[in-house]
Amino acid sequence: MRWTTRIFAAALCAALQACVTPPLAGPPAPTTAVREVRAPVTILISIDGFRPDYRNRGVTPNLDALAKSGISAAMRPSFPSKTFPNHWTLVTGLRPDRSGIVSNAMEDAALPGVKFTMADSQDPFWWNAAEPIWVTAERAGVRSATMFWPGSNVAWGGTKAKDKKPVGGMRAEDWWPYDIEVPPAQRVAGALDWLRRPAATRPKFLTLYFDTIDSAGHTYGPDAPETTAAVVDVDGMIGDLVAGLRGLGQPANLVIVADHGMAMTSPERTVALDTIADPADYRLFESGPFASFYPVEGHQPALEKALLGKHAHFECWRKADIPARLRYGTNARIPPYFCLAETGWLLAKTAPREAGGRGNHGYDNFAPDMAALFIASGPAIKQAGTLAPFDNVDVAPLLRDLLGLPAGTGLDGNDAPFRAALAK
């Protein structure tokens, strides 16, 4: 190759290299990502069995911070202070006597030989008397997601066919059936995963449910260190949820509730019902903090003579005579005779042969030990401090406000306790 050709080739290589080699002045300016501005969502969280005074133990920094930034109260559950009735009241605004979920166990003359239990409760027949708020929200175009909330796995408004599969009905757009094996951290992660979705499929209303405090309270008693440890764990889950929401840039109105409180119980504070009335005169349906009975045909006078009235540590009524302040006794699913124990006492079929759990609930809903946690915090809630106690039928109207739904008609509650705390 001639030297002139070599010079030309070298010049050409230099020119090409200049085209592909970046200048030495520095890297290119980074591209700035535009972060999505998210509208607030509403998250309803149940901490089963969380008594408000558990916060006085100094182990709930995350719940305390939310209460400080918003509102809190000792909320009255509806009677009976049991899990399924009160969870349904919280999302329908109707007391158990009207919602149809009158206890954790039920019978109905329309389904002879069938018993509703917490483990077998899928038939919409039991639930259809009261519309839950996720159905109301879905009808209004508010996408919803429910995790483990009692009744949320039921196809509300549907029917149950002979093959036991529901026909028709509505659920939230996304829902998880209850599974006690799913740990609390996974429940929080699941809720946050729902909120990572694109805006078109992201829920605007969510529910969460934690059961560990209730389980510890039943097993060890409300004052036990094991119950306090469960409180610590769940408070940590609330902290993880808040941190996850912050990481997503997701503002949220959090409404944190319990279904009931917990009272200390003992085998020594147990009444054996077979020492009060002859078992030949009745069929005992439920027992514990309260007891309910069906009379044996022809034995009603004998049963009433032995059962009705005040006894040491409990009182019994015909269902129509249950004290009006309990707002309970008109529903057909309530057995004909009903007894209520003093707080901390238990009514049992026979004398207990071995020690059982150390805590229970189901007592008078005005009893201090039955009070339930309530905290609300978020962009729609002002920092208004501690509210006066109110009935849990008022929670559903509050949720309607937060979701922009019309006020419900014919509900047992209203949003009056919260109006001064709602941001305009």
C-alpha cells in the first residue's frame, strides 16, 4: 500500500472513531422519570379481638402514630359480641338482628337440618339480608379487593345449587378466601401487590384481616404476655403496611377496627346448665358467654320454670323479652330461649372436666372488656384526637363517605361521630 493510501486510511479510521466514541466532557444527562400521582385508596383493617386498652401497654408505636395523626375511640360492638355478627355489621351498617348473621352458629327453619358455622358458611342464603360495602362499591364502579374478611368469599345475592356451587351473586373484583396458614406478613404483601397494579385494575377499596391477637386472647387470656406479644407482632404488620404504601407513593385512608374485645375466663367461673334445667326439657344450641335453647316439644312449661329469670352470674329470657338495649331477639334465627352470663363467667352444657382457654367474648356489648379498637387516619381524616365511644354500626357510613358513595338508606348507624373529623 502506498504511503498516501495509508494516510487516507488512517484519517478515515480516526473520523469513524470520533463518530462512535463519546466526548470526554462526561456522561449524558439522565432521563427524569415522571412518578404517577395516585388518588387515595381506602383500606379497612380488622384486628380481631383487639381491646382498645391494649394500646396502653406501650408496645404499639405504629397504631399510636396513626391515632395521633387522625382519630381513635373505644368502639362498642353490636350484641352478641362475636366475630361473624360484628364483622358483618361493620361492612353493612346493620345490627345482627337485622343483618341475618345473628351468631357464629345458626339454624334457619327454611333450611331444616342445616347448621351455619364459621367453618361452613358459603351459602349466600345466610348472608343475603344485608348488602356488604364491597358490593355497594362495585355497583358504583369502585373496584374492591377483600382479604379474609368474614363473608367476603360468599357470592352475595346469589343462590346455592344442588351441587353446592353458588349461582349468580357478587363479590369484590379480587378476593382471597380465609386461610389461617397465611401469615400476617404475607397478607400485608398481598394487599400491597394489589396496589402495584396499573391504575385500571388497581383496587380503590381494600380489606385486611388479622386473627392472631384473638387467638392468643382465647388461649392465654387478655392479660397474658403471649397476647401482648401478638399485639407487638400485629403492630409491626401495620408499620410494614404504612411503609409499603409510602414506598408506592400511595396515599391511603386507613380505618382500623376490631370486632370485639376479650374478657378473662376461668373453669372456676363456669355454670353447668344441666344443674339449672333438666336436659330432657331442651336442646342446647350454643353455650359459652351466652347460651341458647330450643325446648323439647311438650316440655316448654318445665323449661321456663327452671330457666327464666335471674340466677347467680347469669340471666335468661324468652327471645322476645331480651332487654331492648341489646337490640337483639326479633330475628327468626335466634333460638326461643336465651341466657347471658356475667362478664368473665361461662355457661356450659356440663361441668368442665379440664381447663380450657383463658379468654372469651360474646358478653354484654356495653361491658368495658368487650370494647373494640377504632383508629382512622389519612388524607380525608383530620387530626381530631380521641372521640367519644360510638356503636360499630357507624363504621359503614364512614366508609361510604371515604369512598364517595351515597349515604345508605335504612341503616342502623350514621356518620355523625366522624363529621367534624372529615376533611372537606
